[in-house]
Amino acid sequence: MRRMQFGICILLATLAAGVAARGHGHRDGSAPPAAGNFDYYLMSLSWSPSYCVVHPDEAEQCGRHGFGFVLHGLWPEKRSGSWVQHCDTDAAPDAATVERALAFMPSRHLIEHEWRTHGACTGLDPKAYFELADRAFARVRIPAALATPRSPPALSADDIVHDFMDVNPGLGENMLSVVCHDGGELAEVRICLDKHLSPQACAGRTRSSCRHGSLRIPAAR
């Protein structure tokens, strides 16, 4: 009888510990990743005209603001190709930080999402993270053909890669990729950066996802 009671106590203690762990971890019961444990950054530049075709009512980003590339995010990555996301944090960007970030990431919803999903995993506070993202975005030169064109450019994914390389010394083919929507429309250009924001080779999972031939690239409006 005592052995049975002891066994039940052990079982209840184990279940309680499991519930407590799940309360502080992810939905699958795993612990959240450790902030600051990553190898490099992946900077994602979103082609705003493509986004606005699908989201015309996004007032802060669309509605004839004339954006070309805007910053989608600055994401901590590992050399294995895995992403570091959803680290525990109680911090959030304050109003002043959000207002400054709107200059290069023109959506409050996106700013909040990027902090929760990616920024908290850098080990930086919100102000420092968005200042770093601002510097990263400012350091990349946009090719003339994609600097808010008023008519759709006739470019392939390879053209875009080489145009970015031409105007950004030190940027190699293995350091960036072009991402398309399923229909062959330009969505993003992604560039791998070290922790000092210099271009570096990407991990194996970072590949272009566009078809051969010219892409559909909506003009800026």
C-alpha cells in the first residue's frame, strides 16, 4: 500500500512539474530559446508595392506613399540554418521607438510583431534593436532600377542579385537571395550580415525562390 501511495505521489509531482514547465515554455512543452544565442543576422527587405497589391487598406504603408523596399525585419539566425524566434521577454518598444522605426518599417503592427518574434532573441532591448535595424537598412544601397520605379522593371531574380552586388561592394552571390510569391511576383530580397552588419555568406536554407525569367515587379505608387 505504501509503495502504491509513493508511486502516486511521484506521478502527481511529475505531472505538476510538466504543467509548470509548459507554462514557462512553448506550446509544445519545450523551453523558449535563449536570447543572444545566434550566429548572424538575416535582413529581409520587403518590396512594398507587392505587399500593397494584397493589402491596399494598410494605411501606414500603402495608399500611394511611394515606398519601394522597406525593412521587413532583422532576424537572428544560426549557421545550421535554423531560426531563433519567440524568446521570453517582458519588454516592448515604447512610443518614441515605434515612431522612429516607422521611417523604415512603416507599420506599427509589423514593428510589434518583429520585436516579439525576432528582436527579443537578439539580447538587445527594443530601443537598441530598432536602432541596429535602422543602421543595417541604411547601409544597403538599393539599385537604381529598384529605387521606387514608376513603371514595372523587367528584371529576373539573377538580375536583382547582380544589381545589388554591383552597388554594394563586398556583397557576394552567396550572401543574398530573392524571394517571390507563388505567382512569380517579387516579395523580398534577403541579405545575410554578421553581428557588425557586414555582408557574410548565408546558411544553406537561404535560397532564392523565384522562377527563371523576368519577375512581376509592381511599380511604386
